[in-house]
Amino acid sequence: MKHARNWILLALTGYMALACQRTPYLAETTFENDCWNIEDTLSFDLDLPAAEADSQLLHIKVLFLEDYAFRNIYLKLMVHEPGGNTRDTLLHELMVDPQGYWTLPRRQGGYPLELRLPLNSFQPPGSYQFRLTQYMRPAKLCNIRSVAVWVE
């Protein structure tokens, strides 16, 4: 009985380890001197079959440091579609409340903002090219450690 319990615990531990593994990033960068310059673009390609698009999300994570000087971030996701059209998705997120306190939990040595976009908003199925950039007023945003993109 004791051996059976040990095997069950081992199997559950292995399953949990596999379940906790994150899908590899499509694109990821850590910024030199923790500053995101406006010309620094995160680019990636994604083949999007129709069946997978219904249930998957495009995740964008930006890791802010404590001394980030603004209450918000503006991001632009430029999408080149299979038919040749290009469209921009503009994202605006507030991370600090009116009293100046972070609304994001402190993790990973900073304040990670994670955005999720449904892949089924990208139609028709096919090969897409994405470019992600910040478009704040200053050309150089400091106290941003990294940005990453993945699909789950």
C-alpha cells in the first residue's frame, strides 16, 4: 500500500511539473539599461490554423521596475495579415492608481503586466507577422526590464 501511494505521489508530481511548463516564447527581449527605446520592436511570425485560433490567447508580458515614471503604458501591435493588409491594435493599460500605488502584484523582481488577446480576432487563418512597440511620448522608457510574447 505504501509503495502504491508513493507511485501515485510521484505520478502527480510529474504531471504537475509538466502542467506548469510554459509554452516557449515567440519573442522575448531584455532591454539594455532597462530602457525600451521607441525604435526597439519585438517581431515574430505566427502560423494560425483556424482550429487552434478559437481557444488560444496571445500573451504579452511587460516587466516594469519600481521606479517606472508613468502611470500607464501605450503599446502598438502591428499585424501584417495573410492577405497583405496591415492593421494596428492599440493597447493602453493603467498600472498605478490615483494615489500612486501599483495595481499590479510585485513578482519576478518588478511589476509584470500581462495582456491577453484572443487569437480568433485574427482572421483569416494563415501566416501572420507581428511587431510590438511602445508608443509613449518619450522615445526612451526607462525602468522596463523586459517584454515577452507567447501563445497558450
